[in-house]
Amino acid sequence: MSEVSKPESEKQLFGHPRGLFYLFFAELWERFSFYGMRALLTLYMVDVIFAALMERDYATAAVYSSYGSLVYASTVIGGRISDSILGMRRSIFLGGILMSLGHFVLAIENHVTFFIALSLIIAGNGFFKPNISTFVGSLYKDGDPKKDSGFTIFYMGINIGGWVAPLLCGFLAAKYGWHYGFGLAGIGMLTGLIVFWSGIKKGVFGDKGLPPENGNIEKKVLGLKQGILVPVLAFASVPIIAYLLSAYKALGAEGTFFGDQNIVNVIFKLIGISILLYLGYIMFKATVEERKKLFVAVLITFFMTIFWGFHELSGSVITLFAARNVDLEGIMSASQTNSLNSMWIIILAIPISLMWQWLSKKKLNPRTPYKFGMGLLFAGISFYALAISGASANENGFVPFTYLLLMYFLLSVGELFMSPVGLSKITDLSPKRIVAFMMGVWFLSSAFAFQVVGFIGKQLAIESTDADISGFSTLNIYTDGFMLIAQYALGAGVLVIIASPLIKRLMGNVH
């Protein structure tokens, strides 16, 4: 059959299904909106939402942590609802609409609407994020060798969005005002939805992404079809999420049972304990061989949580450090520094991938535990670069931009050593009957990482109502904190490498 006479869903572009490129651009614009907003969020909270508070850094760290944790935890719920009721197409549309509304509401400079906006983005991300990635995989037949390169193209879209968005949104926010930056993020999300809709209208997805055949979407609950009930409940969840975000203050005083924990901290501690208890039960029931591999899967998830906990400081503490202690004159604004990670990923992804291929041919490609250990070492060295930057500070307490650039380079190398291999290893190491559960735990690791981000952010909070606080009054607090992070990351990396021979044996035939 000629390419012209084939159905749209079977036509190819550069050897890949045409639908891939619609998903590529839809995800690029969605990530544009997400990372554009994220680049502004911490500075907006410090300079506007909590500007009058002495403990504005503390409040910002608490809300940013809760937001990040709930954003990633929502994907587990949204993915489950998509699988059982809505299907990928409807879930992506629902998520996109919620997120678009969130970004546009965020453009309204108001304390109440601020928390509603974040809640809309959290609810929307839960439906959008897990489904568009799964959609890419559904375009390929099982065993198709082009599938991996298809995902590589797709993830390049994520990083292009993550690179360009902070530059443009940061520029608009600095030159014209915060609402212009947030508004551009909303336009990005709408553009992504339009691209996705045009792909459906042109039939490039064929019959992929439709609701499951179990008929749940038409079944009634509380007098409503589930296809209608889910969006109603999604919007109804917004005020509940807004309350959780706004309840950022500690539940107890220092030395009490709750200490400085807020409601979201307590919720995630309970979730963590529940997961560990259930994993303990599964391990008790598992065979010896399954137990070994499952133990490694848990370890890998734990290592990844540590790494993301340090990595995600880029949107909070490191952005504040850039604003208060990095000489950015004539280079970029503090919010725009959030583009550096994605820039390095775009530059380094292919060379590092080629390096692994070359090492494989030489039979020198390191096993997964060694890659994770090296990734943590790179993270440690990256924070060490920031820790020693204080020695090069000028007379105003500002350090050269090259230290920040080097830090993001090293951290991005560490990310490429760990993140691409982690997910596939979870599926390889988990018993088939609990693969879906372990995938959920893997995605929740990012949610728990934001609990680490919140803890560190609170420790490095600067207590002041001075909007222009910077220089030597903040430099040592940040550099001392970065040195501690470097020591923890380096220590974790060394421990992982020392333990790698044992972990390798437990993994059996999984590379």
C-alpha cells in the first residue's frame, strides 16, 4: 500500500508514526507552560505572596514543597482513572483544560486565587502528564525497535520546552510584570491542547487512546455517568487541594510530636509508611529470587529520590541563590537560570547515549548500580562547585555566573546517568503481578523528593522582610548549606559504588 493511500494513523514521518510528532509538540508546549511557571514561582512567592512576612523564605519553601509533592502524586491517581474510565484522550483534554485555567488564574495577582491556581495545575497535571507519555508507547507495536528512538524524540520536546520557557516567561515577568510571564505559560498550555486536538481531527492516532472497553465511562455513579462525574470531581478537588497548600504552617511547636510538619508533610509520611509496610508484606510472600530483585528495585527508587531531592532545589533555593548571590548582570535574570538544566540535557543527551553504546561494544558499559553511584557523585560535585563559589565573591557578595553554569552542567550529567535507566530497571526487577504498583512507587519518588526540597529550603530560609536582601548577608548561609548537601550526595554516591558488587549479584540477569 502506498504512503498516500494509507490511513492517517499508519502514515509515517521520518520513519515514525505521524502521531508521535503531534504528541511531541503537544508535550513541548505543555512543558513550556509547566517550566515557565515553575521558573517564576519561588521568586513570585518571596516577592509578592509572602513579601510582608519575616519568614517569607520559610513559607515559600513549605508551599513549593507541598506543590511539587502533590503535582507528582496526582499522576498516580490520574493514570489510574485514565486506565479504568476515561482513556488517554479524554484525560489529556481534561488535564490540559485544568492546567490552562490554572496558569491564567495565576496571572491574577491575588493571595486567594494564587492557591486556587496552583490547585488547578496540580489536578490537571495528574490527568495530563502520565497519559501523554503512555500515549507515545501505544503508537508502536510490541517489540518495535523504533520505540526507544521515538521516546528519545519525545523527551527532546520536553527539554526544548523546559529550556525555552524560563527564558521567555522570565523575560516577560522581569520587563512587564509577573502576570505577563504566567499568562504566556497559559498560552503555551492552550497551544499544546490545540496541537493535540488537531492530531485527533486528522486521525493520526487511529483508535489509540479511546476509553477502555469495559464500559465504565457510561456506568452511573451517584446518578451521573462516570465520564461526567470524573471532571466534576476533578474541579471539586480544587478547593481541597488549595486548603492543603495554604495550610503551610507547622502543626506543632518545636519539640512536640508534629514539630515543624504541616498537613502535607504528615500525609506523605503516612503514605511512605504504608508503602513500606505493603512492600514488606510483598517481600514476605515473594520467592527468594523475587525478593532479591524487589529489594534492588526499592533501593534504586530510594537513590533516585535522594537525587531528585537535590536536583529539584533548582526551582527553589538555587533560584533564590541566583537572585541574591550570583552576578547575572547582562547575562540573564534569576528566573531564567532555570533554563540551564534543560539546555545541558539537550547538549549532552546524545553524546552520553553514544558513550554508553561505545562502552557496550567494548563490554565496558557499567551496570545500573554503578551508574546510580556515579550520578550521585556528580550531584555532590555540582553542589561542591556552588559551596566553594563564595571564595570568588566580589565586593558586593556576588559570585561569578560560571559557578552556576558549571553546577548545572555537572548536575545534568548526573541526571543522564540515572534517570533514563531507572524506569526500565523498575519494570525488569519487579514481579509481574506488582509492576503497576512499583511504577506508581517510582513516580511517587519525585513527590517524596519534594519533601526533601522543602526540608532543605526551610533550613536555608533567610528571615527578613527586606525585598533586596542579598550579598554577604545571605552568601554564607547558602554556601554552607551547599557544602552539607555536597557531603551528603558524595557520601551517598560512595556508599552506592561500594555496595554495587552486592547489588549487582542481587539483580541476577538484569543489567
